[in-house]
Amino acid sequence: MIIKNAEDLLTQVDKLKSQRKKIGAISGSFDGYHKGHRYALRYCSERVDFLFVLINSDQSVKTYKGNQRPFNDLDKRIKSIDNDFKNLYLYSFDELIPNNTLEIIRPNFYFLTNEWIKNPVEDVVLKRFGTKIVKHPLLQNISTTSILAHDESSKGAIFFDRDGTINEDVGYLNSIDNIKIQKDNLEALRKLSSLDFINIIISNQSGVGHKYFSISKLNEINNEILLRIEKSGGRINKIYFDTSTNDNPSKNRKPNIGMILNARKDFDISLKKSWVIGDKHTDIELGKKCNMKTIYIKNKKYKYRSPFKPDFTVSNLLETYDIIKN
């Protein structure tokens, strides 16, 4: 059954819950629909009374996996599944992760592959409903990405926070004289630049919004940071920053994902292949909202205050190289 809108979805969910039916959910792009998908859907549907299949919209797939995707448009992907499984509920969503839709479904079980089950971003929502997260198998070495790897030209990126991650966090950095970058951090950036990633800095700079310093001063500081990185053999492709304040945040201020989306458009980045490195919970939350891998650098100045858990925790930037390389 194909469900067209959120109102119809809620009606169907409420009906099943009133009948005390066991509800499951699974999400994915189901692009290049293949036997691995069919195997997973059959496995999951056999373990619940009703299975909701949440399918990324075309724009969602493009944003996450790059401009070459999806290979098949949403209508074709939905119809392919519906032709094989008449007993499933099919619903599409526009976000990168289906948390808003899961708020409506409130499933008893949520199925994930081994790749995502360790630290699922959906758990922020699902734990409120007592949902059990269950691993489902895939046929060995069968995935759209592996089948069509030669068609995947979008690169991954490493998104770096600036203050506290690359340079020392001195509060509102308003002068090039106060820029302090440890030698180990420059070495880390040199080594990370040898990997096949686009390197992006994303930084909240509310000092401009508070009028502590000007945009021109911020640009001067950023240019000096770039110069020092380049002199040490490192590479940063671009710096994105947001000048709004915490009291009146824009769509670009972390943990909002605007800077990530702007970078993705500018560089045709595959978020699926990308990483976020930062020393604050807003960096990790940002990464999780985009379903990227996240690395948290321990920070003694700030208490970690987010239900979003990092995939990795390190003591310094240099430690991130081996994690990303491997």
C-alpha cells in the first residue's frame, strides 16, 4: 500500500495500534532495487504484523549521496517494491533521516543493517517510544553502492570545526595575533589532506553577529589560518561560516545543517562518504542530522550536552587520521 501524506499515515498507524498490531519500520533509498533489498524486506516483514517501508525522496537521496543519485526516481522505486510486496506500507520522506516520520509511526521494531546499528541517529526518537532496534541481514556483498561503485563519482568530505579543533579556542578570536595552532594539528591536517576527501571548515562566528568584530576581520583571520595550514602541507578547500547568534540562529548556524548543504552543492559531496570532526556537541549533532560519521575531540571547557552520540571519541586531531584512513 502506498501512503501519500502524513495525515493518511497517522490514520493508518492509529488503526493498527488500536488493533494491537506489532508494527515494524525500515528505511532506505532502495535505489537500483535489487535482490539484497528484497531479501531484507522479506526478512523484516516476516517478523512483524505490518512493516512500514520509509523511502528517501529523490532530493533526499541526491543530497546524501551526490548529484548522480538516485539512479531510479522515487515513483519507480516505490512501484518496484509495491509490485513485489503487496502487504507493505510504503511512504516517502524528504529529510536526510526519517525521524519526523518515525515520530508518527512509533514502531515496536526498527530494522537496521549492521553498518548503522551501533550508534543509530534514529535512537534519539525511538527510545521515547520503547522501540526495539533489530539488526537485519543483507545478502553478502550485495548493495547498490557495491554494484554500481564505478558510477559513483561524488567524493566524501571531512568537515572540520575551527575553534578548538584546528586552532586553540580563545573565546572570540578577533585578531591574527591570537591565532594559535599546535604543530600536531598542522601535522594532522597534512596527513588528512593526503586522503581522497574534500576538506571543509564549518564554523559558527557569532562574534560578528554580536558586533565584536567585522566580517573583514573574520576573513583576515580565516585567510591567516589557511595560510598556516598550506605552509605545513595541508589543504582546506573552503571555509564556511555563520555569523548569527544563539539567540537568533539562522538555518546555517550549527547544529543546523545549512553550511553542510551549501558545501554539498558547491562540491558535489556525498554525505554518505563524509565525516565531521569537532570539539562541541553541536558538531556531532550536525553530523548525525546528515547521517555522516562523527569524531568528537574531548573538550574540557564545554560539557557534552546532546542525545546524539559520536561514532568515535579522541583526545586530539592527530588521532583522527588513523580512524578515517581505516
